Amino acid sequence: MMFSSIEDVRNRIDQIDSELVKMIAQRSQCVKAAAAFKSDHSAVRAPDRVQQVIDKVSEQATEAGLPTVIIEKVYRTMIDAFIDYELRQHDQLRQEKC
């Protein structure tokens, strides 16, 4: 990418952030839907699945020329936030069934 000023860089970052927010919102809809299929908190936490996701995005990061340490930190933080969200969704669904 070529930029002629810091404003150009910031504008592009803002555009990317806007796209990321939309994609994360889509991911949250999937996470909310997944809560209905899981039997308990252990299934929500799914450490094996978390590691699968980390491995997959780390490989994709390498292919894209991104240091894996960055993608791993971003994804672990995001996954932790989504696990908390999904646990709340799971609990809410269970309460509604009672």
C-alpha cells in the first residue's frame, strides 16, 4: 500500500475498522446461534475448538505475511470475549426453557 500522508493511512485504517466491525457483528450472530446447540458451559468453552481456530488463523496469517503473534493475540482476546457472550446466551436460553 502506498500512502501520501498520515491522514491517508488513518482513513484506510478507519475503512478497515468499519469492515471488521461488520464482520465481527456477523460472527456474534453465529456465536449466539451456536449457544442453542451446546449442552453445557464446557461445550461453550470448547478448548479443542478454540485451538483449532487459533491454528487455522495462524496458518492464514503466515500465508498473508502477518506475524502469528499478532493474530494469536487478537483471536484469543476475541474468542475470550465471545465465550463470555455465548455463556450469557446459553444461560439465557436455558432459563427461557424452564
